[in-house]
Amino acid sequence: MEKTYKPGAIESAWYSHWESKGYFAPQGGDASYCIALPPPNVTGSLHMGHAFQQTLMDILIRFHRMNGSNTLWQGGTDHAGIATQMVVERQLEATGKSRESEGREKFIAAVWDWKNESGSTISRQSRRLGTSMDWQRERFTMDAGLYAAVQQVFIRLYQEGLIYRGKRLVNWDPVLHTAISDLEVVTEEEDGHLWHIRYPRMDGRGHVVIATTRPETLLGDAAVAVHPADTRYRDLIGDTVQLPLVDKAIPVIADEYVDPAFGTGCVKITPAHDFNDYAIGLRHDLPLINIFTADATINAQAPPPYRGLDRYAAREQIIADLKLAGLLERTAAHKLMVPRGDRSQAVIEPYLTDQWYVKIQPLAEPAIAAVKHGDIRFVPENWRKTYFDWMHNIQDWCISRQLWWGHRIPAWYDDAGNIYVGKDEQTLRAEHQLADEVKLRQDSDVLDTWFSSALWPFATLGWPEETRELDLFYPTSVLVTGFDIIFFWVARMIMFGLKFTGNVPFREVYITGLVRDAAGQKMSKSKGNILDPIDLIDGIELDSLVAKQTAGLMQPQFAPTIEKATRKAFPRGIAAFGTDALRFTFAQLATQGRDIRFDVGRIQGYRNFCNKLWNATRFILLQIESTPLASDGDLPEGEPGPAERWIMTHLAQALTATTSALASYRFDLASQALYEFTWDEYCDWYLELAKITLSAPDTSPAREQAILLTLLHSLEILLRALHPFIPFITEELWQKLIPLAGITADTIMLQPYPAADEIPQDKAAVAEITWLKSFISGVRRIRAERDIAPGKRLAVHYQGGSREERGWLENNIACIKALARVSTISRTMQIPEAAVAAHAGDMTVLIPLAELIDPPAELTRLKRQMQPLALAKRRILSKLDNSNFISKAPAAVIARERTKLDETEKSIRHLEAQIEGMKKLMYNTGL
RNA sequence: GGGUGCUUAGCUCAGUUGGGAGAGCGCCGCCCUUACAAGGCGGAAGUCGGGGGUUCGAGCCCCUCAGCACCCACCA
């Protein structure tokens, strides 16, 4: 075996072995366990968020597979309408072409080409993470099966009146030329202005002043509104004012919507370009005056001077014209919320169009009930509230998009404007007995990507067919995803799942935190702080990393800043930590529902952990090589000592902790329990103890056998326990180990997950070894604090101790001598001069250090030790003297306080004796 | 404007029905002890954001204030 763990050498080989043997497919079993992967964008690449979530899913999947469940991890990718279309459009632009110049058919073909070319990237990266998805069942949200499901869902909802077509204001993206849903709009505060504009009264009695942040929309004003109770303007209501620059009379209306305290208390009403004004327009029967084209330039409805101007150019012009006309009263700086499209970053325009909507209320109600009644459980539970809040205020969902890449809406129109919804034109013609001369044309829009994603859990299992997989795996067990898509995706899956399968799509929703960089910043290309999970696995040179972070920036002027930051954060690039270390890091960082900061120092620590495990295995293999087992295959029992029984007890406890932590999605606690066992107990103590006993000349062959078997057996169990977290190294080491244990198996991943109750526990052994550890640590501490050379063997005395402890001392004398570097241990009745004491239970360990210590320094040290003891004593006494405490606290707590007091007082007496001894020594030596 | 979460060691974070403040990293000292220097042994370090309350007892429960983060929302 290599001395140092090298992840690159083992990982890829094991993965292709597992995949080629078909181990990722469901293997049968009584219970079913299934996770549907949140499908990543097909043309995307794996980022830290994916890697994090997929690691957690894979831990669950491997754990349940080993536990004997029939386990399916359903994977696949999403067609990601807008995102993918934008990428391909950009590629076309680079060659001087455009979507329009190519035409719909050719463009879609180009998108498919790009999908086929780049679509395997993310699956390939996913494999590097060791994910045990059933690749044979990989799906795509635009494949034929999904298409059938989408059509069926659309048609049924339409027939039930739950999908309708409506003309109303939508969020219009003037760059992408499509409607988007409320969720795809991100509003952020930006600096702007509040312009105060005079609207002259038609009767010539002065003017009213309105305040607006969007003066250009005055071209579409239909009224001015005031609050009905506003005494300042009461006489104005019902009057008319002149709309500046348009030269048209518009009415002054009264509406409760107006806040008299804001601005001037007069509001211009533009029903076609503002959601509030739209509602007011409906209430007051105002005309809708659309003044924009799809590009948000001024259209022919507006006065000639402004036609063809971009909305912001029009704003400048209008302000200039108002100023000229003396109608601009003043301009104030103003912060306002600006809506932008989450993909294009373009300022969204409320725009009047025909769109398709899902009537959501009837779907939302059962979806609310399902979570309320616990049919679906959120982990952590507080996300329920977020879900409820949104579901209770949910608006109809605009599902049509004016894009080309996506599921085409299954609706056709005839020239008379009739709508026909169905599978295809032929079916519709037959259904509606349409004559051949009736021309039908299909709706040119596609569906919101989330429409098909909402069907993912059941459509990937075969719905609308009644498949065996649906029967076996639906509802799926758990959905693992981020809070950012609870509304986009989780809620819609629940609604559609309930509607079309009559059942919830998943039993539990585990919401993960968001992966941020070490400084807590969101990772983004423009910040240049992206970490590529593959770089953490394979490592990357600093120069390559810098090149990667600064390539293809939208704002290239930031490249030098990013380069500097990158060089500072990673002065030596990134080392190759391997997949297992990355996975273990993710598990450790997966604390309940908060953002996680990814620090490279952390992954290095877990790479070291893998190395530790590697070397522990190497040690055990070397031991068994030098002292072969009595007989292969037929394993004799041997005579286990307390150390063997102790370590197995600890192993059982670690397994219990891990398993119960996994049941509540506490990946941090689960991995921590195994980490601590492996390093702090197994390697630091058990391997050391075993080493000594094995090399001692008087160790019986039966004990020797027991130790070797314990080493073998415990490591074998430990590797299985760690496998879901760190699959590669555990497989590699397990394969090296099992021939010695007489096991033949092709893979660890299909072995049973170890159960704590199969391991005998022994409290007496735990007491003995715990005592032994305190004895050894006590001597070590004295040695280290007094700067005694590590090689120097000490003569040690002891005093007191129970009969049991004296027995333990006798049993473990060899281990104490070796691990504490002690030459002799003898009982003494009186405290030797210049002795320093430690305590192991009731036993006092004394080390005479006459020639080694500096008495005054020792005295100071001893006095310093007294302070916390005195403090502790006072604190305990104040409790025990409190009659309320004695009468109200539980007996067990009182007993514990009394024990504590006894111990503290004993320590104080010991210390006092030492102080006296030291003083005497100093007196005798004339100090 | 409404809501959620957070504030514990220098840093990142655990702390599960209220009962002796923890881990990793970092730091300090000693050590290449035959599995591992990607290591071993030992150590220092916190008035648990401030204030108040409930309780025999509060990091944990209640109130309040402050700061940070995020989500939702139609104030021109």
C-alpha cells in the first residue's frame, strides 16, 4: 500500500466499475426509497450548490440502499427555456446571425444541437462526485414522455376550466420579448427621481401637481386621482385637467388607493402601464392607452415627436419639453423599487398582452392542506410558514412564454378566433368536425419551464402510463433542494402531484442552505469568486484558476480586481483534495438550514481525515501480515481484552449516533460522530493500545488473535459506516481488507449498513479504559507542562485508589509504561518530596521531580491551579446551601452537585498537600 | 410595510424536552516515538449581542433594544 492517500488514483476506476455493473439500479427489497433529482439545466455545468445537494442526496441514497431498501435515484436534466435559448442566441450572434434570421425551425434545431453537444457535461461532472444515480433512467424535460405528460396536464386543466387565456397586464421583458411570471421579476431599490409636474386645469384656475417616477408614461395617462377624503382637492373631483404634451382633457377621479401623505396627494393614472393604475382603471372604467411597443419604445398612439423613442430617451425629451413649457415644478431625488427580469436584467414593463394562465386557487387549497396535515413534512420545519404565506396569497400563474425553446402550447386558433385545445391538429379537426377549408394555426408560445418541472416526480416514473415504477416509487421519499425554489418548483410539484396522481409527490422536503464563499458572499461569475467543485477534486494551478475566474466576464474591467483577490485567497492554487474529502466537507457543513461558507481550510482537514483512515488501514494490514491470523475463513474467537471490548462499545455508540442523525437529516452530526470515533478513539487510543499489547512478549496467543480480529472486524464495520459519505476510499480500503476477513464481495456499496445492536457493548470495559486514559493523560500533562524531555522515562508512584482501580493498573501496566513513558510504577504511603500529582479516579499519581523542577515556579503553578477549584467549590456550596434548590431541584441533580463537591474538595486537599510539600522543600533547600 | 433566520473562542460553526460552555481550523510549546509531519503529545483562549423577566437554576423559555442576512409586498 502507498504510504500516502492519493485520491486521483482510485476514484475514477471505482466509479466506472460500479456503473458498469449496474449497481446504481434498484436492487429490490421490501421497502422503497426514491429521490428525484432536481434537474439541473441541461446545458449548464456543475456548481457548488449542485455538488452540495447531490452529495447529501447520494449519502441518503447509499445509506438506504445499504439498509436493504429498493432504492432509486431518478436523475435527469431540465431544458431551461429562457436560459438555454439565450445561450444559443448569443452563439448565433457571434456568427452574425440571429434567432429571427434563422427562423423557428432552424433555431430549435440549433438548440437541440447545442443540447446534444453540451448536455453530457453536467452528468459527467456529477459522476465525478460519485453520485449513484440510475443513469439508465436519466430523463430530460423535453423528451417524448415528458411531452406527453405536459400535453395531458395542459389539456385536462383547460377542460376543467383551470387554464384560461386572458388579456391583462403582464410582466413584460422588453429585451427577451416575452412575458414572465411574478417570481421571475426581481425588484431592487435603485436611485431615481420624483418629478413634480403641473397638469393645468381646463377651467384655467391654475393647475394640479402630480408626482411621478416615470414621466414618460404620462403619454398614456387616463386620469388624475386624489383621495376622496382629501380636503385640498375635494372641489377638483369630477373636474378635468389638461394632459401636458398630449393636449387632451382627462378627468380627476377619487380613489381610496391614493395616499394623501405621499408626494402631492395627486396621482397620474396610466392604466396600461402600471399594475395599480390598471386596477383603478377597471374600477373607474378608464381607457387603456398603450404607448409602448414590445421593445418599450414609444408607439404610434403617442404624439408624433415621441414616436420611436426608447422609453428612457422619451423620458429625457418629455422632461425637457415640460421644463420648456414651465410645467415641471421640481425634481427630487428618490429611491424606488425597480423590477428587473431575473435572466435579462432588463427593466420589466407592465404590458397589455394575451397570455395563458393557470387558475391557481383550486390547486393551492389541497396543497396547503397536505402540508398542514403532515402528509408532507418540511425539514427544517420553519419553511412550512414560508410555504403557507406564499400559498395563501398566491396569484394566477402566467404560463405562456413568447420563446421558441420549450413545450409548445397545445392550442390552435381558427381565423374566427376560436380556440381549440388538444393533442394535435388532426385529433382536434376530428373532434370538432372542422372542414378542411378551416385553417388552424397553432399558438406560437411555449410553456414556462417550471410547468414541465412541476410534473417531474411522477412524469419521470412513467405517468400518465400506470407503470410499475410509479407503483413502487411514488410518492418519492424526500426532495432535497434549496429554499430559493420553494415557490418556483416545490409548491407547484405539490399542486400538480396532488391534482394528477391524487397523492403527494414526496413525503419530506429537506431544504438545504446556500453555498457561499469563505467571506459569506454569494458565488457569482461577475464577482469572480466561483469555486468549481471539480477544481477542488482535481486541484488547479493558480494561473489557471486566475484565467478561469477572469475569462468571459460581462464587465472585463473588473478582471484585475478579481485576479488580485484570487491570488490572495489561493496563493498556491488549489490542491487536489479528491471527491471523498469534498463530500465529507459538504456533510460537515450541512447544518440546519442556514447559509454555509465554504472555506478551503475545511476540505484540507477532511482530506487529512481520509489520509488518517488510509494509514490506519495500512497499519492493520501490516500487523496482520506480520502476525497472520490463526486460520483464514474460520475465525477463532480469541480472548478479547478490555480495550477490545471498549472500542467495540464506542463503535456501536458512534453507529447509533450516525444513524439517528441521518434520520433527521443532520448530516453534520452524522459525519461528526464517525469522524470523532475514527480519529479520537480508534486511531489515537485503540490502535496505540493494540500496538503495545501485540508487541508485548507475554501476550497470550488467544489475546493476540482477539486483537487482530478486533482490528479487522472494527475497521470493516467502520468502512461500511463511512461508505455513504466517502464512497471511493472506503471501497478501496474495504477491498484490501476483506480477503483477510474471509469475505468475498464485489463491492462495499451493496453490503448491509452496520447496525449498532449487532455489536456487544461492555460498560465495565468502558470504565476501565476511560480510567486508563486519564492515568496516561495525567502523566503526559505533567511531563509536557514541566518541559520534561519526551524520551525521558519517569518513575511514578501512586497512592490510594479503589481495589478496582488497582486491578486496572495491574492489567494495563505495559500500556501505561509505553504510552506515558514510565519506567516504574510503585505504591507509596507518603507523598515524596517535590512530587507532582495527577489523578485517575480515586488514585493519585505522583511523579517525584526533585531534580527536574524549579520549586518557586512550581509553587506558583500550584497556587494558580487552586483558583478555579476554590471558585467551583463556592459555586456548588451556594447551590447546596439554598433551601429552594434542595427542595425543588430533582434528586439526581442534587446528588450530582454533592458528588461534584466531594470531588472538588478532594482536589483542593490534594493541592493543599502539594503546596505544603513544595513549601517544605523550598524551606529545606534554603530557597 | 409584513415575515423569517442569525448574533457562542481569533475565524467557521455545534450545543436535541432549562441542570457541569464544545468541535474544526488558527494560535503557543515540545517531538521526525516503526500506520500517518496530510502526523503525535500537551496548552492558552468565551461576562454565550445589550437590558429586563420567569425559575432553586437560563446559551436554551418570555419581553425589549441593537446589529447582520434573507424572503415577500402594487405607495405614485
